[in-house]
Amino acid sequence: MTPFGERVRQLRRERGLMLKDMAAHLGVSSAYLSALERGERGKPTWALLQGVLQYFHIIWDEADELARLADLSDPRVKIDTANTDPKATLLANRLAREIRSLSSEDLDAMLAILERAQERERRAALSAEAVQAPSPVSR
């Protein structure tokens, strides 16, 4: 199951909605929507994502979060490690081979590491912007 598929299934079930009714509203087959929920299809198209948002009447932050999940829900990922540290290539290959044997706790720990790295990048970008911003002129 992908993060997007998991969330769509959760929303549908919380609201007591039938998969066949949602599929009809979106103009897709029940089989396709079921496969999307189970992670057997790639990430949804922009048009399908918009249809899901409209179907559930989702706006603002929740819509942004569902769009983020859709973007992170390609079940067949390719990782380009060209021009990176050789350890990055080793990590990508080991992860591809061993991901199915990782526990939920292992995955949580790895995701936490990635979140910290993303936060460091965000802070570095903000610092760089602050250094480049012109200082206010005092009179």
C-alpha cells in the first residue's frame, strides 16, 4: 500500500463510502481504484488527485498533505546516485534489496533520519536567503 492509497482508503472508510461509488464519481473502474488504494498502481495523475480532493471536499492543509502523499506514492522508485558519495549508491542498492525485511520500527527510524536531513536542508536554505537579503536602510 502507498501513503496516498492508505489515506484515500482511510478517508473513504471513515465516511462510509463505497469504492464503486467513488470510482464512478472519478470516472475510473472499481478495479483501478482498488489497485490504487493497494499500491499496485503508480502515483495518481493530477486530474485524479483533483477529483479525489473534490469527492471528499478536501481543502487547504489537508489538500496539500494529500497532494504530498500522492507525490511520494510511486511504488516503483528509481534512485539516481550518479555524482554522489559511493555510500549513497551502496545505501540505495541495499535498501532496494532489503526493504521488505525491515520492520515498522526500522522504517520509522529511517524516516526520522530523512526528516532530520530535510530539516537541515530547509534551515540551510533559509540561512542562505537571510544572508543574501538586503539589510534594511536606517535613516
